[in-house]
Amino acid sequence: MKHPEFPLIDELIYLNHAAVGPWPKRTGAAVIKFAEQNTRYGSHFYLDWLNKEAELRTQLQALLNAPSPDDIALVKNTSEALSFVAYGLTWQSGDNIVSSNEESLPTDCRGNPWPIKAWNFDRPTYTAPIPPKMLYLRWSMATRAY
């Protein structure tokens, strides 16, 4: 299935699973615009870039119903966000890490902070099977909350 925002070549069918995937057309255009401005004008448009970031934080605040745009963290990727969470928690000896077996977290420590934090307290990480019906219920409950 093709979409104008994802102008992939005809020979390619991409079934994205929320990992590394093709960018939407508008994302590519925004990155090209930023790179062109930075290449040709250096920091001349820096205040515009900061204003665009503030606009994005405000849009995300509304989308997520966050108390303030200052509560929105913009990070490079999911791994970086998970690292912030893992290292930002106050861990105690005896704490365990339990994750769904549906998650795609790696089980070794390359780029994954959870095993490292667990090993600091000599605790393993656990995965638990979650039936598909439960995943649906969690999602529907989350969407009703907003």
C-alpha cells in the first residue's frame, strides 16, 4: 500500500514495525531545509530553529495533555529515552525489571540500560507474556484516558 507521505520506489514494499524506517516526505523536506540553512547561513537562523522547537513542544503538550511544554523532552530515539528513564529512577536493592515479551528491547547491554541497572543490584530482568487481548485492553484504556 502506497501513501503520498512515503514515496517509496515501486519495487519496495515496506512493512514498518516502528523501528528504523523511511521518513515521511515532510520530514525529509524539513531536514533538507534545515541542512540548507545551516550550510549556507551558519547560525543566522538559530532563533528560528529555537522557535520551531518551542512550537513543536507546544503541539506535543496539547497532543499528550502535558501540564507544560517544558514537560516535553525531545530526544534522538527510543533507546535514548529509555536510558533517561532507566538512569533517572532511584533503584533499590531487590528491585526487579519486568517487561512484556512483546517489547523489542535487546537482552544484552549494548544500548539497553535496563540490564546494566539490574546488574548493579545483582538482579535479572524478566519478561512476561502478555496475551494479545491484554495488549488491546491496555491500548483502549490508554486512549480513553485522553
